[in-house]
Amino acid sequence: MSRKKPTVYDEIRAQGYSRRDFLKFCGMMGAFLGLEASGITQMVKALETKPRLPLIWLHGQECTCCSESFIRSSHPIVADILLNKVSLDYTETLMAAAGHQAEAARQATMEKYKGEYLLLVEGSVPTKDDGVYCVIGGKTFENIVNEAAEGAKAVIAWGNCASSGCVQAANPNPTSATPIHKIVKGKPVINVQGCPPIAEVMAGVVVHLLTFDRLPQLDKHGRPKAFYSRRIHDTCYRRPNYDAGLFVESFDDDNARKGYCLYKMGCRGPVTYNSCGVIKWNNGVSFPIQSGHPCIGCSEANFWDNGPFYSHLPSFPGFGIEKNADDIGLALGAITATGIAAHAVATNIRKRRLIQSGRMKDKKQNSNT
Amino acid sequence: MDTQIKTAQYKEVYVWETPVRFYHWINAISILILSVTGYLIGNPPAITQAVEASYSYWFGIVRFIHFATAYVFFFNFLMRIYWGFVGNQYARWTNFIPFKKAQWKEVVDVLRVDIVQLQEKPLVKLGHNALASITYFLTFIAFVLMSLTGFGIYSAMSDSWFPQQFTWFVHLLGGDLPARQLHHILMWFFIVFAIIHIYLTIYHDYVERHGVLSSMIGGWKFAKDEDKKADQDSDTIENAEEKTI
Ligand code: HEM
Ligand code: SF4
């Protein structure tokens, strides 16, 4: 077969998008990725010349909100072309095939594109009891992931489940839900954090891999720096209220109506790295804080265990859910003060004796002379 | 007459050298400032009537004071570690770590005499006693943790290279929230420490008559000849010479 494989651009055009649409898409992606103008040119070129990237998208212990988020991306090309029609070779939830047919499609892709395909994993891997808590087509999810990772060029862990276990890994983690980077060995894993991640971020990571053929810069938690290097707090439009010390005290107070900072309502913006304040959600319409709800920190590991969501300090480990560090600290302070009071009384009794025995000695000395 | 006039031979011993005294007070003041501002950062007061945000920046200023003081606190602490190697016998770092059996024995003695008051005769120790030394060692660990968590979370707010050196610690703890939580908890350690510390120094002055309270200002303690000898015999450093400046 001498026929050239269609490029991404060819497929986009074949779907009825104009070149203008295509360039707009590249411009948008470039902006999200923080590329300079030359980077955007590079992207255009890459998409024009490279064949589509084969993708295998696996689903483990998850709720599919990552997929839901992705298909609601603000630019139709993202969902329509990159995901639905062009690239996806296997994904349980979106593909037409089912059962053995679907499994066969996955096997075929893994063989045909060995070393070339991207493995995208949504969901965590239960490892307890030999992985029986997630079995697909007779195979444990752990096996499926390892098998698919073997021939993959790179692995993308979608969302908090795949990146750090999310709710099913929350204490006591009954199924030993494990994130992908702890399962897959010897392959680069990109953690696209969030519950779910922002669609544009997901698309941006795929486009980056396609364009530059190398991993984007990652932070210490394996998240692409382009999207996860700043805190929600640093990009939050309520920040001036924070600096001015103007806080919402309860959800129905006047301060809430005025749109003051949600810090005291438990906002995790100051400890959460994500792009919600910039890219926002649902075509840039809004994000949680904009709709009056504090950030719950869904792009950070263990966010479920760091509750309660509506108080600034998490509960103190081992002391029940409503006790925080300040309660414990105050109690300790009170105990200390009590101890000191008792000690002071004892000391005074002792000192009295000391003085008295001094007097006795003095008297003795006086009588001697 | 009931008044007691006694004559005893007291010698002055120069215990706390100038850098140690400066360290002590700079440390005390910065921890006070850090705790007050830190508490405000964690529990800002409710302001229900105020001008719009554009005209006010008080929370930002509280945070600024916290960060600026943090640097003072940190470098002052580094200075003290250095002085633990070059300072006099009372400042030596070896005092603070209970390597020796004798130190543990002394801890028990101190507990008996000073805390539960089972034994009457006061112990004589011109430097820190062993229990105090271990407590200070714990505070040093708390200082380190405070600096690691503090500069670690600060690295997100600053472009300067210095805080960036601490990001690994936040990663180790699993994120900014656990780091912040630890940072907040340790404040209570300092508060409890300060209450006990202030009480006990007053207590020692109250019953022992060595001038502990003023010693951190002037540096001298007062001891009878035999006290001084007893203290040097039990000292952890062999052939310790007394240095004066
Ligand atoms: C004895 C020393 C210190 C005490 C008692 C202290 C206390 C506190 C407390 C209670 C908080 C509030 C935490 C919360 O509830 O979120 C805080 C925040 C903070 N502290 Fe400290 N701190 C100390 C030293 C330091 C040091 C050495 C640094 C280093 C830069 C530092 C940097 C910070 C930062 C960056 C925050 C968060 C501020 C914000 O997000 O606006 N602290 N501190
Ligand atoms: S609402 Fe949350 S993210 Fe926004 S400024 Fe306040 S604390 Fe920061």
C-alpha cells in the first residue's frame, strides 16, 4: 500500500472544517499551552504533516466525568476530531463496538502501532485481592493497564483517579485503589489532574504530544506545568478581597452577595494548582468560585481526606472530623496552664519551707555566738 | 528580728555569650510576631462593614510581615547553629542531643526535683539542664519543620530562588494543604512551649537564686564556688574551657 496515511489536517478537512477553523483551533491551543508565535506555526505544521496519533483510552475505577468533560470542550475540533471521529481506537464508553469486537480492536491497535500509540487511562487500579474489584472482559484492570502500557509511547493519567486515586482511594481505601504512575513502570506518565480535568487542558496535553513529540514540562507531582504551575488563588478574581481581608462569613451573608473571598468558607484555592481561574469551565462561562462556592482542591492528591470542605483547616487526624488544629492546640494550652498552676502552688509550699529552715539556721547561729 | 541576712561567696560566671543572647531575643520576638500574624492568617477576624477592596490591603500587610519576619527567624536560627560549633561550653551543640547516659540520668533527676518535686535539694546546673536541653532540641526540630513548611508554601508566592529550594518538602508531604496543616499545628507547639518556658525560668529564679531571669540579658549567672565545681564535673564536654568575650 503506497497510499500516504491521512494527516490530522486531512481528517479535519474531511470532517468539513475550513482551514480557517483549523487555524483558529491551533491558535487557541497555542494560547492555552502558552506557546509563542513560532510554537503555533510548529503546531500547524505538525498537524498538517503528521498522521493522526493512535489513542487507546482505558476506563478503570472512575465515574467517566473526565470523558464527559473532554467532550464538552469549547472548540468542536477537540471533541469531534481529536476524540470522537479520528483518533480514538479504543474507549469503552464512546466506541461503537462492544464485547469481543471491542477487545479485538484494542489488541489490533496495540499490535499495529506498537511503540507509537498513546495510552490514556481514566480511573484508578484496585490492587487488593488480586485486582478482582475491576475486571473487564475477564481480565483485571491492572493487567489491562500493564499490557497496554508496554507498547505505549507515553501514558496520560486522566483526572484525580488515575493521578492519585480520588474518592475510591480515600480513607480507608477498601479496594487499594492505586494511581497509574504507581502501576506502570518504565514509561513516562503525565498526570492531568482534576475531578475532572478541564477539557482544554486535556486537549492541550494531547496536542502538545502530537506537535512536539516530547513530554511537556511537568511539576513535581507529574502535572504539566503549562496548566498546573499556578494556584487557583493566584488567578482568582476574588483575590483583591482576600488581600483586603474581606471574607464571606456564611453562604447567606451580605459578604457572600458582594462576592468577597471564600477563604473562611474553606476555599482550597491557596493550596490548589490548576487553571480554573484562567480557562474556566463550559466554554469559559464560569468556575466554582465564580458561582460562589469555595474551591475543594480537586486537582490535589487526597483532597477527599483533607476535609471538611467548608472549613479552612482540615480536621485533626485521630480526633474526629470536627476537631481541627486550633481546638487541639487550645486544649493543650489549657492543660498546660492547669499543670503550671498546680506546680506553682507546690513551689510556694516548698519555698516557704526553705525560708523557714533558713530562719531556723539563722536562729541557731545567733544562739551560738 | 525576722529579716534574714546571710553572707555567701558568689562568683559570677559568664554563661550566655553576646551572640547567644541576641539569638535568644531575636528568636523570641520573631516567633511572637510569626505566631500573631500566622494566627491571623489562619483565622482572620470577621469584618462586616468595610470599604471596597481597592482601598484596603490589611491582610496583605499581615502576610508581608509574616514573610519578612520569617527570613529574620530563619537566618537567626542558622546563626545559632553556627554558634553551637564555635561558642562556649554552654552553647555547644553537643549539650542539646542526649548522647550520653549521664544526660538521661539528669533528665530523671530534673523531673524529680523540679517537676514533681519529690526531692528537696535543688540541682545545680549553670548551662541548660538535660531536660531543658532536650526540650530545646525539640524546638530546634520544630524550627526546621517550620522553615521547611513555611518556605515550602511560600515558594508558590514568590519568584525568588531561595524559597524554591524548599519545594521538595511540600512534595514529600503530599501537597500544599498537608504542609500548611503541619505549619499551623506547630504554631501550637510554640505557644505551649512558650508558656512552660517562661513559667520555668521564673520558677528557677524564684527558688534557686542563680539569677536565671537576668542572665539572658547580661549573660552572667551567679554561683557559689562549690556549685560551679559540681557543674563542671558533670559537664558533658571534657576539659571545657571557659571562654569570655
Ligand atoms: C515560629 C514560626 C512560625 C509560626 C508560629 C507560623 C505560623 C503560621 C500560621 C499559624 C499560619 C497560618 C496557616 C493556615 O492556617 O493556613 C502561617 C501561614 C504561613 N506561614 Fe508561617 N509561621 C512561622 C514561620 C514561618 C516561616 C519561617 C515561613 C517561611 C517563609 C512561614 C511562611 C508562611 C506562609 C507562606 C504561610 C501562608 C500564608 C498565606 O497563604 O498567605 N512561616 N504561619
Ligand atoms: S476565593 Fe479562594 S482562591 Fe479566590 S482569593 Fe479567596 S481564597 Fe483565594
